[in-house]
Amino acid sequence: MKPLSQVWPDEFAARYREKGYWRSETFSSFLRARAAELPEHVAVVGGEHRWTFAELEARAENIARGLLALGLKPGDRVVVQLPNIAEFLAVVFGLFRARLIPVYALPAHRIVEITHFARTAEARGYIVAASHDGFDYRTLAGEVQREVPEVTHIVVVGEGGPFTSLDALPTGDVDLPPDADPSEVAFLQISGGSTGLSKLIPRTHDDYIYSFRASAEICKLTSESVYLAALPVAHNFPMSSPGVFGALHAGSRVVLSPSPSPEVAFPLIAREGVTITGLVPPLALLWLQAAPATTHDLSSLQVLQVGGAKFLTESARRVKPVLGCTLQQVFGMAEGLVNYTRLDDEEEIIVSTQGRPISEGDEVLILDDSGHPVPEGEAGNLLTRGPYTIRAYHNNDGANARSFTPDGFYRTGDVVKRTQDGYLVVQGRATDHINRAGEKISAEEIEDHLLAHPGVFDAAVVSLPDEFLGERSCAFVIPQGEKPKAAALKAWMRTRGLADFKVPDQVVFVDAFETTAVGKVSRKELRASLRRRFLEAAEAEK
């Protein structure tokens, strides 16, 4: 098993500790502290469950003992694919307490993604819900185990079927290991893959706890705050910005919504007195549309965070008049750097920028394509390093060489401008990522799947601007033989075991792609050319 690590040079690590960014906390130690300080305070509300901090800690310890008794050993990696249910938090804190390593997957992921995570992480466990949104994850678990037999332990929240139910984990007098070293890797997150499937991001206790502790301070969370997790909680945004972890660290209550739709979320806001939540722009637009007609009392809501993709200024201006709360724009990445507009910023900064970094320790460079700093106020490529920005992906030398400079700056792939006050304004992506409603999609991965279709000779996938999604995916396809129908091609893509958000939103058939005189073509240039031609044609039709 390849070791997990995330290492900062000694001089940087010493500086981050001296500055108080890293305080030698672990996930287990901070939950234990909250359980001691606020034992009867409600920590988690999800479905029928309403657990205090003391109850959450006790459940986590029981799960930790059960997983170790099942045969998992400290250091083993466990893929976690759970929806927004209370058990998500009990399970991940149980994994932390047992010194097992969660590998976070989204409910939308299917066999292609899960087997990739399991193989890359060398996972021995997989924890799923029995079903969610009509999908039976036990069937998926069986497929994963057949593809990756090293995944020897499958645990199901709910009716276990052929696998072990979470409620039926073995009990007994199992000794729990001591807390982890704070510099150890706590879990593996997934990164949007720019060239294929997602990379794995090792995050340490030190760096990640700092990011959500500081985020909670910026968001002014207290034990009286109520955070609604409306987005899938395994995403970095609802996990740590300040997310469920930042809320629990601050002693706040976490409410888990099974859906971000207004029909589901609005009653929870009214019932629980939710004070803060986070959405991606398409959902924020839905809420703005639904709020004027709702019968539910939304007056407790103080802050609506919007992140994951750029929120257009005119839409941003509507938040305060319609919802009566403060907008907070959030721009960040699972690899580290997170930017926030501050709650007391002037309205124009809030609606027109994507915030400034969490920390004075965040170093930000904005460079042209040759690696030189751009003049203040001009657009350039964003690079960053700091106390919670990683220095390497797990076991991926090629991605590490592309993504990190020799002196440790992370190339984010984002193009931004910086204002005189240090706020960033996102201009788009420098890579062939598609940012569809906050989900990062690799153009190359989708092209590879399209090329497997017998009716496809070649394909290029590009992003197109979309008022609702931010960006939508468009596949330009050169057919071979009998041209398939666009709807049939999209339906076939859904049989490939991909997350549904990766299926192209639009399919355009073309006769040929442009090539150079010697028949070569840069895929990046090709995508840019196709995008430009499409937009020019659309403009001409107006």
C-alpha cells in the first residue's frame, strides 16, 4: 500500500505553527472538546435523527470500534458514499477515531468513478447508503467488489442485504488507537480531473482544520448559529467553507437537507431557524424564484453563501432584496485556497467580486502565460500556496509536475483579476475543465467515452456559457456510418456507468475538425475554435 503524505517544507510548517494557523488539533480531539463543552447542545439534525454533541461523539466511538472489530486496521482507506444524512457525520468521525482514512465520493458517482477511487486509494472498505433517490447502492457495491476485490469490507447504512449493516457492526471490547498526529493525512478528497478521472487530494488534520476554523470565524459562527447543508455534503464547499465541519467546530448546529430544492430546504429553514447556508448559482436562482411565493418563514436566514461557480452580478444584487439576508460569495478549491467576501463588505464588493483569501498566509500570484506577473487589474493565471493549500496529489507524478511549481505554488487553472483591495474576480478557466453548476468535468474523459460509441468517429467536448448552469457541456461529434440521434447518444452515455452530470448537455454533429497542414491538431486549440464558431453562429442568428 502506497503511503499517504502531505508535506510542507520545514520552514513553512514552522511558520504556520508559529502564526497559530496550525494548532495541533485533530478531528477526534475537536469533537471530544465540543462534547465536553456542549454535551446537551444539538449538533446534528438529519431525517429523524437529532443528536447532541455528546451523542455524536458516542456514536462515532461505537462505529470506530465496530469497524476495527470488522477487520479494518488503522491506516486502511475507506470509500464513503453517503447522501446528506446524519450518519454521514457519525461515520466519518468514527473513521477518524479509528484512524481509518475516508475517501469521499459523491452520491452521483457510479461504477467508473468508484472503482477509480478504490483502486487509486487502495481502499479496503466501502460505506454506502442502502438507497438514495431511487438508486440501490448495494448493487453498485457488489459491482465494485467484483471489479476491485481488495475492497473486502462493505458497510451499508440501512438494510444491508448481502453486506454488513451499520447498525449490525460487531461490538465488543476493542481498543481504540490514540489520536492521529495532526500532521498526518486525515482523508482523501477528489479533485476535478483536467485530464481524465479525478485525482486524490490528501488533506491533513492541521491544514484542513485551520481552513474551516478560520472560515467559521470569517462567517461569524457561534453556538447559536444553525448551518444548513443543502449541497451534497461530501463536496469541499459544504464540508469546510465553513461547512459542516466549521459549524461543528464553532459549536453550531448542523441541519442536513436531503435535497437543495426550495420545496425541501425552505421548511427546514423555518423549522430549525437556519442562519447560514451555501448554494451554487443555479440553485441560488431557483431559491430567488421560489422565495416570494413561499409560505415558509425564512426570516432566520442571515447569510446566503454562493460558490462553486461564478455568480453573475445582476443575480447577486437580487439576494438581499428577495431573501432579506447578506450574500457571501465564496471562491475556492478542494486543493486549498478559499476566498470570501466579508459580511461587512460594501454591497458593490459583495455582488461584483468572488472574495479575498482566508489568511495572510495565503500567497497569491497572477501570471501571464509566460509566467510573468500581470499588471494590477488585468486577468491572469491564478497560482497559490499557503497553510491549507496542498503541495502534491496522491500517487500522481504527472499531475504533480503539471500542477505545482518547483517552489510549491499550485497552478489552479483559474483565470482571475485582482482589485486594488485584494479581491478576486473570476474570469473563467485556463484549462479544458467544464464548470457545470459547480461540478468540474474533464473534457478529455467525456471524449474518451464518446469515442467508444460505434457511430462516433471523433469528438471534442467544450464548455459553453449558460445563464442557469454557469457553463454547459457541448459535444461536437464527427459521425461514422449511420449518424446516431443526439438523444440516443446521450442515453448511451448514461449506460457507461458515469455520473449523470457528465453526460453532454448538447450534441452537435459536424463533418470534420480543423487540422494543421500536416494533419495534426491541438485538442485545446480545437476546443477553443469549436467554441468560438458555435458562439459566433449563435450571435449571428440573433
